[in-house]
Amino acid sequence: MSIVKAVRGVRDLLPPETDLWNRIESTARNVFERYCFGEIRTPIFEETQLFARGVGEETDIVSKEMYTFTPAGDEGGGQSLTLRPENTAGVVRAYIEHRLANSGQLQKLYYIGPQFRRERPQRGRYRQFFQIGAEVIGPPGSGSESPVRDAEVLEMLASLLSELGIRGWTLLLNSVGSSSERPAYVARLREALTPVAGQLCANCQRRAVTNPLRVLDCKTPQDQPIIDGLPRIWDSLDPSSKAHFNAVRAALEACGVPYEHDHRLVRGLDYYTRTTFEFVQRNAAAGEGELGAQNALLGGGRYDGLSEAIGGPRAPGIGFAIGEDRLVLALAAQSRAEVRLADAYIAPLGEALNAPSLALARELRASGLRVELGDGSFRLKKSMETANKLARAVVILGEDELASAMLTVKSFATGEQTKVSRNLRELTAVLAGNLQS
Ligand code: HAM
């Protein structure tokens, strides 16, 4: 019979890799805590129209990548549901539904969880992937529109990446203006594309008609000189959007966060207004640039009209989502994940020693040590071999040790074997000392 495997584009995460995932998540939670963000957990599926109206009907995400289904015989009766392809729309829906605007305060919310997109799987691109994201949103007058918010979010990201030990990132920054400025730019772009579209790749020829902004994302090398010559969105921005962007830049410069103004960064979701950004890793030196084509570690921007687009009150906001799978790839490339050894392996040398061994393990674990308990072979040589693979030290518990209350401890790092009294304080001191060597 054939075996059942995980479906294409989704993955199991196993130890020791999950150690890295947990470390990343706890570092992110710590950083968010320092910036006074609180956690929000929204459902993994939502009504399809949330994404159609929020992210945009014409985007790649909504038009081709969503997992949409209609449960039969459900109370909703034929309601179309979708596994969330991103979480900003869901967070803003929750903000509206729970009337978070009523407090008049800025809401600072973060989330960690899986998202689903039916993209062509490749390194760094999966169909179930994890995002660590945050949104800052609030009613007019709460400060949610201020460029300082944008700079604070970007500065927080720079701190988080450095705390995680991510090297070689570049912050790409742009402004896409407001929804009233964009149509004029799209019209100019369309016009400029008409005479040159025939020389571009097949994808761009299609985009030139359906969604000209997406042409700016093209990575095909031959297209680049033509695309670089297209009109820039900056020249279509009104003075208030330009002033907003300049204020973001000034605040970043004041706190020493480096960035590049990337005129082509328009991003693939329709809700963006004004500031858009990505942190990419593109330096191929020293294990950086490990992400290949999928080099965007995270992306985000402002979405001042999203709440209204999904039926809520005016609530400007800014946020980001980090691709956690990509962070893991980048970090694992920097420091190949090492097997995490236990602090001690307790080897009982007979059936009767099982219970006292378990009692000893319980005490050592309670004092914070990572402890493996013997495999039940009860043979000294076999126990030593197993312990050597799993732990830094072995604690032998045989009849003699039990009778004398003196345990045999061997450190694999130094090869040294000592007798230690069965006393929690002495034992932990020896085992913890061994960790240093
Ligand atoms: P996004 O650019 O679509 O933005 O996704 C953010 C990040 O998620 C990407 O930079 C990438 O690291 C990761 N990502 C996206 N798709 C995949 C995939 N198939 N496999 C692995 N990683 C992936 C958003 O989702 C917006 N909601 C971000 C945002 C929040 N904007 C404002 N607030």
C-alpha cells in the first residue's frame, strides 16, 4: 500500500529545527512587548469577500492563490470561505467588529501564525507558511496617520532583525501615494507602456493591460532597462504625500536606520497607501542571500483606506508581516543548526533502578536542567553509547550507587568520571559546571 505524504508545498517542522522557530517567536514576542504591542489571534478562515474587498480582486493573491471552499449544508448555507492568505484584512475586520476604535486609542496588535497561498512551491515559498506580523491602527486623531508611526515600526523591525542575528539586510522604502493619487499615475504608466510593452516578457505584456503597477515588480533581466525608464510614482504624488514620506525618512535618519528609496516598490496588495517597505537579504557573501529569488524577509506598509474598504470607519494604519520560514532559512544558513544535547542522561542499571532514576530526573528537571532518562537496556556499555549521543554528561545509577547514595557522573566533554553525592545541590553544581567546559 502506498504511504500517505504531506501535500505539495506544505511541510512538517521537526526538532531540532523547531528550536529555532521557538527562539525566533520568543525573541519577537519580547521585542513586541517592549514596544507595547498586544497579541491578537484571528481565525484561520474568513469570508472570501473580506480578502476580495480588502486585498483586492485583481491581485495575484485573490485572483489565483486562495484556498476557497463552500461548506455544504452548513448554517451559513453556501457561504464562500477562504483560508487566510494574509492577516491584515482579518485584523482590521476584528478591529471593526470589536469596535476597538471606541477607545480612541491607537491599537498595537501582533500575531504569529500560518497563512495559505497556492503559489508554485520553491525554496522560501510554501503553500502553508508562517507570518510574524503587527498592525498599528487607530481612529483619526489617535496619531495613526503620523509618519512617526511608520518610522517607529521600521525601527522596531531593524531592532528585531538585529536581535535575531540576521545579517546583511536592506530596507527598501517607497511611497505609493493615496488612493486618489494612484489612478493618475497608473494612467501615465499605461501610456508609457503602450509603445514598449511588445519588448517586455510575456508576463509583463499581460500586466501592462491588466495591472500596470505589477510591471514594476518584474525580475526578468532583459526587461530592467525598459522598466527603469518608466515614469516614477514619486512624480505623481501630491505635496502632502511627499511631505509624509520625507518625514518618515528624516525620523529614520535621526535614529540611524539605513534605507534605500526604491521607486519601484509598489507591493502586491491593493490596500497600500503612502509608505510601503520590504526588508530584503540580497548580499551573497557569508551565507547571506541564502534566500535566492525569495529574498523578501518581510513586507508591509500603510493602509489608510482598508477599514473603509471593508465597511468600517476611517482608521488609518500601518503594519508588516515577516515570513518566518524565510527567517529560519536565513538564520540556519548563518549558523547551521546544532543538535541540542541534554545536560544529563540518567542511566539506570537495572529494572529496580527505574523508579529512583525517574525521581532523580524529576528533581534535576525541576531545577532547570534538560534531562534524558535511560532507555531500559540496563547495560553499562550500551547506556554510555546512547548517553554520548544525546547528552553532555551521564549519571549512572546502579545498585552500589543507590546503596551508597554516591552517583557516578561522567562528562563527555572532558572524559572525566567522578563520584558525586546524591544531593541535588552538589549534583546540579557538577552538571551545570560541565556545561561551561
Ligand atoms: P506579503 O508581502 O504578501 O505581505 O507577505 C509578507 C511576507 O510573508 C513576505 O515578505 C514573505 O517573507 C512572506 N511570504 C509571503 N508569501 C510566502 C510564501 N508563499 N511562502 C513563504 N513566505 C511567504 C502581507 O502579507 C501583508 N499582510 C503585510 C502587511 C501587514 N502589510 C501591512 N500589514
